[in-house]
Amino acid sequence: MLADEVASLLDHLGVSPDRRHGTRAVRSPLTGETIAHLEDASSQGVAETVAHAEAAFRQWRSVPPPRRGELVRLLGLELRDAKDVLGRLVTIEAGKIVSEGRGEVQEMIDICDFAVGLSRQLYGLTIASERPNHRMMEQWHPLGPTGVITSFNFPVAVWSWNAALALVCGNPVIWKPSEKTPLTALAVQALFERAAVKAGNIPDGLCTVLIGGRDVGEALVNDPRVPLISATGSTAMGREVGTQLARRFARGILELGGNNASIVCPSANLDLALRAIAFAAIGTAGQRCTTLRRLFVHDSVHDEFVAKLTRVYASVRIGDPLASDEVLVGPLIDEAAFETMQCALAEARAHGARIHGGERVEEKRFPNAYYVRPALVEMPAQTGPVLRETFAPILYVMKYTDLNAAIEQHNAVAHGLSSSIFSTDMREVEKFLSVAGSDCGIVNANIGPSGAEIGGAFGGEKETGGGREAGSDAWKAYMRRATSTVNYGDDLPLAQGVRFDI
Ligand code: UN1
């Protein structure tokens, strides 16, 4: 019984039994069984949580940033201690294989480390003034309560990319996790609370979790006391969130879908490309926003490469990730995901596809869980379902002859998250990385499009939403900039030479 194991993992992680009952059933995609019940937040509960966050903000914004970093450092220590247990809960609740469940917690640890360093580097500029005896500068100030809406596929890491930065930037965090993965959120909240006790003097309501469905997310998005919402999920969700935020002039960090592609050139190291593409297309059962979904292979290597890929697709081990470390493909999140995948495959067939795999497996053993063999789909052209994101392990393969034309096709989709090229010809690589190359937020060479590390800014263009999270200067989105001009002289020269003598 997974429910018993989940109960003991939650005990171990310190989730209070008071929070573990209610009418919302949580299921595991591994078996389809119900593993816990929780209570949704009421609309009054949402309003109270935001009020607490607002009160916490008044205190937290005045704590010096390196002291704020100390709390995040302690959170990183809690996560190190809990890595295996929390990783296992991620596997049970989201269906990831064990090493990816642990990898997700490692990504949380990495962003905590990054944010601790950042807490001493929230730099503003000093700017040369055109006026004598004047100094210009900018400061970065905390913004306010930050709402974080996350999706099932990275049930804990995405919160941490936002929360670690928001906390050192001086903002409280209100988390609305996916209704498919609320238990891991409560577990992380319990770890945060442990870190907060160790840190001491942390205001109540600094980090909170709101369990619930769409109505809870909407209440958060529409609350005028929340100046920033970071939302990860589908483009349809992001379109609604973005519109609501625009109406009240609030800020959004949107991390939406991807229809990511790679190009395999004639000079590519094909063995390397094979491993990279297998991980990117099959890993996480095709349920990453960075999953590889389209592949353009040069005519001269196409048949050889597709034959190799077909063998990988036919032999990759699929099943319950808790049963063996050799399992590389866990289940789809639910039946709806399975149906969507089957529709996309049927449509591809109507567009002339040749399909390898894609069928349901393990149905007898797990009638309520949805395991599939990843689908390798040879397409005559980039049409029909190839043009959209289907959140399932489907890789559409197409042939190309001219790199410029392949880059055109590469960019001819609505999303712009991640991309890569496999080539040992530096002219091809540099072209792909150049202004005339990939139009995505992430552009790689000789690795796949997924599996980004924390130091770089993560996010993409077009219908991916435009937000950036995690590394580089992504922290600026969590702060407000104040530009100040100070006159230390006794005259009042005006900018642009304007005269105004009274
Ligand atoms: C997502 O799927 O929502 O680059 C994020 C990657 C991971 C993050 C994926 N670091 O694949």
C-alpha cells in the first residue's frame, strides 16, 4: 500500500497530521491509488494567507539581505538531509524515476546555494549625471508578497527557483501547487518551517501553501495585495493569468509550454547525439516543458540515426520506478494525459506519419495507471500535431537537406523555450546560436534541450511567456528598482539645459 509509505514519509518530513485529512483525494500515478486526503483552502483562507504575507513583508523587507540569505542557507541544509526521502515522495506523487526525483531536490539545493551568494550581490548601479554636483544611482527594493503557481511535473523545484530568490530579495512567498502534487508541497513547507525555527525571528506567514484547484489560483492572481505572480504551466493557463495580471498592472513571470527541437547535422557525433536525444525526448516520460518534441535530421545521416533511435525506443525499460533503478520511463500523470497522447498520434497518422511505439503497457498490472512506450514518429512534414505541444513522450522526426531551411522550420512554431544543435562544424553551431539561428530562450550545442542547470536564466520566448527564473539576473523580477538623483551642490542646474528662472 503506497498510502502507508506516504504517511511514513510525511511523518519523517514533519508534515503535521492536522493537515492530512479532507475531501481532496491525492493519487499516485504509479498505481492510480489514493495516497492521502487534504483540505482545500477556502476563499477566506486565501484572503487571510495574503494578509499574513503582507504583515510578514513589513518585517522581512527590513531584514538585511545577507541575514535573509541565512534562512535560505538553512533551508538548503534541510533539503540536503531530506534529499532521498523528499525525492522518493516526488517519485510517488509525480511518477518520476528515482534518480530524477532526487535530481529535482538537488536542483532545489543548488538554487538555495545560488541565492545565498546572491544575498550579498543585489547590486544597483551608480550612473554618471550630466549635471554638476549630482549623483545618480539605482537601488533594488523588495517588491511584496509573491504568488508562485507550480505544475505537477516539477512539483518542488520550480517553487524553490522562485522562493529562494524571492526570499533573499525580501518578499514573502505564497505557493499554490498543482492539485496533482500537493503532498510534496506540504513536505517542503514543513522543511521550510524547520529552517525558520533554526534561523529564529522569522515572521509568521513568510512562506505559506494554499492547497486547492483553479479557484484558489484565481483568488491569488486577482488579489491586489500580490504584486508578482510566477506561474508555470500550460500556455492556456498563462494566457488567462497574464490577462488578469495586466488588468491590475501586476507583474508576471510566465513559464509556459515548449515545442522544443534539435537539429542533427552531418558532422554530429551520432553516439553522443543518440544519448542526448534519448534523455531529452524519453526522460520524465516526455513531461518536461523542455522535453525534446521535434527532431530535424540531415538527409545524409537520417536513416542510420533513425534506425539507432528506433532500437532505443523499442528497448527502453518502462514501468514502476520504485521496482528497479533500470526503469527509465515512469507513468504519465493521469488518464487525460494518455488520451491526449493517443489523439496526437491518431492525428499524426492522418498526416502520413510512421509511428514506432506509443502504446499502453503494464495495463494488466496497473489498470488505473497509464504507462506508455514512448513514441517515435517519422513525419513527412511539420504539420498537424507537430506544431503544438503534447505533454507526453512523442518525438516527431523530420528530414532536412539545407540548414537555413531547417532553422526556419525550427522557429516556425508558437513556442520558444529550448533548442539544440548537434554538429562539430563551428560555422553551423555559431549560426544556430546567432541572431539568425534559434529564436528560443535556451539554445544549446551538442547537448539536448532539457536538463538546464541553475546558474543560467531559465525561460523562453513567444507563447512560452517570456519569464526568466533561477540564474543570471533573474532576481531583478522579484524587486522594484528606485532611481535616485542626489544634488550635493548649492545650484539647481536642470537636465537637458532647460531654463526655469523664477
Ligand atoms: C519544467 O519542465 O517545468 O531544464 C522545467 C530542465 C529542468 C527544468 C524543467 N531543469 O529540464
